[in-house]
Amino acid sequence: MTLARPMRAAVLVVLAAGSWSCATAPDRFYTIDPRPPTPADAIAQRSQPVRLTVAVPAIVDRPEMILQRADGRVVVLEHERWAAPFADLVAAALARDIERRRPEVAVFDGARAVAPGGVTIHVELLDVTARTGGELRLEARWRIDHGGDASQRQRVLEVPLGGDGGDALARALADALGTLAGELAAEVPRP
């Protein structure tokens, strides 16, 4: 009986160590890189301020990355996380993408006021779905207000996912947002 206790204790230590190593898988954090990846030419002053607001669906506005399986089930990638709130990353990527395409434009977040007659872009992501083994689907609706004039559009973008991990998801989202930013930049009125 005295031999069984040390054996039981050893088994408990091994089990505890095994569960600790599983529970401490490292988290990996991702950002959304601006597209195009090359910086715009530096200019002394950006002459056209643009205010940008972004709304995202609650299911993806979370730290963990989300994938959807073919059977409709949602998979939460517990250790694949966004480095900041998802809506903030989307807004930052869109802002930098627009500025790279339009060097005269300075994009500010929605909290800043724009001078009367300025430009405001309201972007609402209606759906962001990444399907395992498939593509990333981004459905966006936007409105551009400029001095009382407003235009509204909606678009669905599909980008190959290229894998089921965080790297592939971040790349595909950056590509989709880059395409969206290109359309937004083209629609911002010239000063």
C-alpha cells in the first residue's frame, strides 16, 4: 500500500503537467496590413481631411479569430487573436489604404469632427465570413457624405483564404479591405 501512494502521486504529477502544457499553448496575435504594401510618396501636408466610421458585426468583433465550417458550425480559434479590437484594426487598415491611394487625403477616426463641407465615409461590414478550405467573404455597405451630397453603395468581395490558420485569415482580410479601400478612395471627391 505504501508503494501505491507514491505511484498515484507520480501519475497525478504527470497528468497535471500534461494538462498544464495543453492549457498554456501560446496565443498568436495578428494585425491587418494595409494594401498596397508600398508606402505612398511623402507629402508635406495632406490637404483634404476625411472622417471615417466603421461598424462590424458582433460575431466577429471579438479578440479570437472565427472560421465557419461547411456544415455551418462556427469554429473559434482560441489562440489566434487580433492584436487590437477588430473594428479598430479594420478602420486603421482602411484609413491607411485610402491615404496610400490618395496622398492628398488625411483620414481621421469617427471621433474627430470634420470641417463643414468635409468628407465623411461611413462603412458598415454586414458580413465577414471565413470558410474553412474556401474563401473569405466580406459584404460591405458604405455612404460617402460631402457637403450635403451623399452616395451609397454595397459590395460583396470574395478572396481565397489559402489556409485555415490566423496567417491566412489576416492576409485574406487585408486583401479584401484593400479592394474596398480602393473603391472608397476612388469615390472620395477631389478638393
